[in-house]
Amino acid sequence: MLGIEFVQDRETKEPAREARDRFIRECFEHGLLTLGAGPSSVRLAPPLILADEQIDMGLSIMEEVLSAPS
């Protein structure tokens, strides 16, 4: 299991719930299921039998979603 925390500012660590929720929604729309955790984190829980191609696909989706203008 892996977690990613979304914050407004790296210094203050203020939670960015809206950004996290948008990330979850857009990943889902592109075929990647993620789970919200806590106030502003995303939980990734891939199966142990994940193929390299599936890892690459998931990372590509996350990169696309994160680099898209908000």
C-alpha cells in the first residue's frame, strides 16, 4: 500500500482536499481506481500480481491527471 498526500503549500502542509478529490475522480474517468484516505491523501493498494504493463499504465494515468491544467 502506498499513500500520496495533497497539500496547498509544502511549507504549511495545509490539506488540499479539493485537489485530492479531483485527482481521484479524473483517475477513475481514465480507468484507474484510487481511494481517498484521511483529509487529503490518496491510497494506492495494487495487487501483488500486478504486471509491469499495468504499473506503467497506472503511472501514465496519474501523470496525465497531475499535469493537466486544473
